[in-house]
Amino acid sequence: AHSCETCPAGAVCNNSTVIGKINGSVWTPDATYPGRVELVSCPEGYSILNPAVYEEQACVPCAPGRFCRGKGTPSIKCPDKRHSSDKAKGASDCFEAAFVSMTMSLPL
């Protein structure tokens, strides 16, 4: 990022050097806005947060119940009746889960 630009949330900026806070994240110069960088890829288990909002760009852990293949792809929901921990990298990280629904009636 240029010295007069705000550094994106997912990076550490030092003059013209930009280093992603998540190892394996890929930042490139933004062709539309000279002096800015753009987050184009995150490692497996992470997805890009707010790619359209420069200041908020960051790699975030994949949410539970979803998996993230990395690169610039969005997270994918685990198949029905399957769940995952955070940072899941693929469908194989989704495990069979039994969900229980409970209803309680409380005296008024």
C-alpha cells in the first residue's frame, strides 16, 4: 500500500511492502487504484472477507459447517446432515452430525 493509503485489515504495510497476516495469502497491485493492493487468494481453510471493500480485505477462517478450498473461491456449505470445524479445507473435513431440536414450555 502507498504511504498515504490505509493498509487493508488482513495485511501489514511498511511503505511499499505489504505482507499478509495469514501465511499463504496473495496480494497484488490493484490495477484500478494505483498505490493500493488487492487480496486475490487465501490458503485452504480460509476465505476472503469483503473483497469489494479495500480497507476490510482479509483472509478469515472458514466458518463451522462450511469448507474453503482457498484461492479466491467462496466458502461452500457442508452437505446435508454433515458439519465441520472451523478452517475446514474440503468436503472430506465435513463429518456426519446428528442435530437435535428441542422445544421447552416455561410457566408464565
